[in-house]
Amino acid sequence: MTAHLTEAEAANELMRLAKAIAHHDRLYHAEDSPEITDPEYDALVRRNAELEAAFPHLVRPDSPSKRVGHQVASSPLGKVRHEVRMMSLDNAFSDEEVVEFVARVRRFLALGEHAPVAMTAEDKIDGLSCSLRYVNGILVRAATRGDGEVGEDVTANVAHIADIPQRLKWGHHPPTPSSEEEGEKDAKAPSSSEEGVGGGASCPEVFEVRGEVYMSKQDFAALNAAQQAAGGKLFANPRNAAAGSLRQKDASVTAQRPLRFWAYGWGAASSLPGATQHEIMRQLADWGFRVSPHLRRCKTVAEMLAAYAAIGAARDGLPYEIDGVVYKVDRLDLQARLGFVAKAPRWAIARKFPAERAETTLESIDIQVGRTGKLTPVGRLAPVMVGGVMVSNVTLHNRDEIARLGVRPGDRVVVQRAGDVIPQLVENLTRETEREPYVFPDHCPECGSEAVAEEGEVDVRCTGGLVCPAQRTERLKHFVSRKAMDIDGLGEKTIDQFFALGWLESPADIFRLHRRRAEILALEGWQDKSVDNLLASIEARRAPDAARLLFGLGIRHVGEVTARDLMKNFHELPALREVAKEARAQLTSIDGIGPAVVEALGDFFHEPHNVAVWEDLLSEVTPPPYIVETKDSPVAGKTVVFTGKLETMSRDEAKAQAERLGARAAGSVSAKTDLVVAGPGAGSKLKQATALGIEVIDEAAWAEIVSAAG
């Protein structure tokens, strides 16, 4: 539901969703350790899509709708830039959404309602995407998907996967795996020592085969049994086991893991050996790759839905994990016309399976407190096997969800999961049994501060803020982050270490660390230079930018832009505090400041312990008056949006330039935008600006405006 949201509330929710989805993407794609279920993740993505559809001008530069996978940052494996981007897939969750997908394809192609649009259907295996580049039929490079643009080099690792041929065999047609064959001995792909066989279709000079590296259920169980016997780490599910096994720095570890591969498509290709998806998939099988045993061509929507039902019925008996069915437009010329949206092809969609279920007992309800103070109830279950994984915890989301389900410790409940560890509770089987109802706490279990829900919100939050031990370290990490106080040397591990030693209780303590130089130096891993660098970085922030400091305090709803808007009006932090306490109406008159921000500031300064932290911090630092000196310029009073890659300056520098010229630097294009500065790679924002008739200039023209203003 978005109708009741203000723009400020929508912008803040989009910010939180972007951070949450990026966090879960990193855990899933980069660390192979997801902490929420597939349905929970899908719900976050769908909520983000709903908000972006309702508020298109608030779409963020870091929107999850524009991102595929996770960016490869530091990795022991080398990086590989994909010649053709590896895309993600949009999801459907009902027959109606599949019908609408086909209708959408017809509308885009200007085809009649009954015009034939053939589709392929195949089961969606739950593994790790991998791209294999062949030159003249010889494997020269293998890479994971990464963020779609850049992946990790796993060439040495895939050499140990028997299903991946090192040299393609023309005319060879291995059997596709049936459900029985897959659980038995696999037909082996040709090894690199085997010579190609004459006959059949010739291979293009360059051809990238894309598919999934996976592990069968049986092999997964055997691997975990061996890990347990050796006292090693247990994997949560086959997908995590496959991802962790493939992304090993030492390829000999990968060689010991029973990995498999099947192809679902292709990337860069000097030529294509077919005119349809189905023809090329059969050609990949001819070249020595396994493809889905359930791959079929569907001429009607009814056949597509029947394929989904048939694959779903066979799911439990398959020796590998699947989480849905993928539909693709069969004709390649139609695929080319349909093209892509931000991160997914218009010509394909994944129909997800519903989650699997099991019954168990809810033994207790614990309350966990997050960085923002949110009280999240977690159900502790009598351990139960759900979809092949033993689970003992279930998220209960919030107090309204507990009330809706009527759950209490001791109830028999139904839980479901869809491939990950933490399940959902979907039904209470004993809600009519006489038992005292569960009472949600009105005080924080960690610090005893009052716990309240803002008007219109279901989440209950601790008001303890920086004095709450459950929130303190995470808020300190936010305080020193790059876009807040930007203090080098205080990483997450260092903050955790200093907090455990009792040296960091609040932000002000950071500026008293110079008194502990000798104690820090005595810690393992610290040298004179590293200690001096840390203390110098802290001292350099004694006169911080007031907006950065305000943002760094982590006050709910006060993001980067809101902090700047507030300081432009009040200039000094003490003035903001007085207005937040006494004259809230004055806050709502500021452009971009809505009731949620006003309420959050009032709540923050209402708590004596927050005021104590505020005053303690201001006794250590002295932010100068926040004054944005503007110059008379052609863009004064206008709203400017920067998009694409800026080659001569950072995005932050460009926004600062705009503010000095009297303009407002916005993050998204809307009807209120006056000017768009577009660099290489500009995408949806540039298209939106063009559609709205907004003036667009390049970086060189922007530099001329800045230069002319002196």
C-alpha cells in the first residue's frame, strides 16, 4: 500500500529497502550465507517495485531494480568483465502473472491477442550462474555472474567439473539427464584430451555458454556428513555448497567437491547456430553440455501452465533442487526486438514455486533489537525438517503479525521455506486452545528504554538510540562511515573490538581515543604508524561538516539529503535542537521535510539519554556554521540530476558544485527536474528526461557552466 505515504516517507522506505536488499544480495551472492528466505527477499523486491511505480521520480541511483547480483569487490580470485552482461530474471508468482507476461510480450511487439508466441519452458535449478567462454571450441575462461558486469575468474576451478567440456565435440549428442539418470552415474562430458568428432554443426569462433553450477541432493548430504565428521563447516543447502565450492582460491578444494553443470543459454557469440532458443539449446547438448531434461517448447499459455504443473509435480522426486520454471520467448528475432529493462530481459520470466511446509511446536518467542532499534520477534521452534533442511527459528516480523496469527509459546504451527534457512510461520493450528495471549514488550529488553511504534507504523522501536547496547555498535559503525563522519581506520572489526574493551560507548568516545594510545598500541596487529594514522583521522574531524554529523547520528528518517536540507535552514546544530523541541511547525515549512522527519526529531530529543549523547558529542567537536555559499549562475534555483559515469569528477563533487551554483542536486528525474547532466552509460534517467522534454547536457557543458560562474 502506497497511497497513504508522503514523498518523504516513500523516499526513506526506498532508502531502507535499497540498503536491506544490497545487504541480502551480498550475503547470498558474495558470501553464500543468506539469512532470510526466498519469499522474504522476493517481498522486499516487490515492495521496492511498488514504491518505484508509485513514485517514479524517487527511483534511487542504487535502486535494486537496476542491479544484478552483487559487485565483486575484494576477492582472492581475479576479476573478469563480461563481454555481454549477465542478466537476472523477473519473477511471477501466479498463473495470472504468467498470462500477463505473455500479454505484455504481445503488446510490446504489437501482435494481436491471439497471435502465436511460442515459449520454451524448463526447470530453474538452484545453483550458481557461470559463464564459459570458448574460442575455436576450446574453453579459455570461466567466470561467475558477479554484478552482471564483472565476475570472478573460476577457470581453474571449472576444470574439475566433469560436466564442463574443455573442448567441444562437434556432432556429439550426450543424453540429457532424466531424473533417474541424474541420481546415478552421469554420462561424462568430453575431457580436454579428447579430439573433436567430425560432422554436425560447426562451432562459432567465439561462443560463451551460460548455465548453473550445482550440487545434487545426494552429493550435498554426503558432503555435509563428511564435513561434520571432520569438524568442518556445514552448508545450509546445495546452492550454498555449490557456490562455496566453486569460489575457492585453491582449485584443489573444488576438485574434491561433486559439482555439476547444466546450460541454460549463451552470452557473447560470433555467430548463432540456430534461429530459436530451443534450437540452440539442442545444439548445446550436441556440443557436450547437459541441458534441462524438462526443456520443452510451448505454443500456448495453456501449455506453459501445464509445463509448470508437470515440473512442480516432479519436483520432490528430482535429485537436484529447483525453485521454479523459466519461460523464454523462443524466436531469437523476437527476443532481439523485446530487448531488456534495467536488469532483466523482457522476453523471459521465472515462475516461482510456493514454499514447502511442515508442522512443529513454537517453544518460545525471543525479541531481537536491530541497529535502528526495531524489536523483531523470533520464534524458537522444536527442530523440524522443511524442504530438506532442519530449521529451528522463524521470523515473526512484528507485533501485528503475532496478533494476526494469535501465536503463543506452546502452539502447534505450520512453517514454510523456499530453499533457505529461516522459514516463515504461516498458520497457527491451536489458536483456539485456552492459553494466555502473548504480550509484546513496551520496553526494550536490552536497555529498558521505552519501545513505541510511530503513528501509522507496525514496527515497535526502542527509543534508547545510542545508549542501547543492541544498537550502539551498529550506530557507531554508521557514524564513522564514508558518507557520515568518514573516519579512516575505524572499521567494523575495530569498533567491535574497542566496544568489547569498554573504550567506545558513544560517538564522543571516539574523540577521546587519543588518551588510549598506549593501550591501542599494546593490542595485537597495531603498530605506531597505524595508531597514529587512526588518531590523526579522528583529529581531522574535530570540526566536522554539520550535515554529515547529523546524518551520522542515525536519527530515524534523517538521511543525507534530509540532513543537508535541515542544516541549510538552521545552519547550527543547537538551533535545530531547539526548533525540534519547541517549534515543530517551523520544520514542516522546509521543502522536503515531512511529518515523519518532524516526529523522529521530536522523539530523539525527547529522550534524556539522547540529549546527553548529543551534548557529550558537541563538547568534543565544533561543527562550523553550515553555510552553502552560492553564486549567481544559469542553474540557480533549478533542480539538477547527474546520471551515467562522470569522468572528471566524483558524483559527490558534482553535487557540491551544483549546490554552490544555487541549484538543488536531486537523485532522480521527475517533472520538477530542470537539467540532466548525462555521462557515458546513462540509462533510464536519460530516457525519462528525454520523454519529459527536460534539457540534457554532457559533462563538458556542465564544466563550462561551473567555469563561467567562477
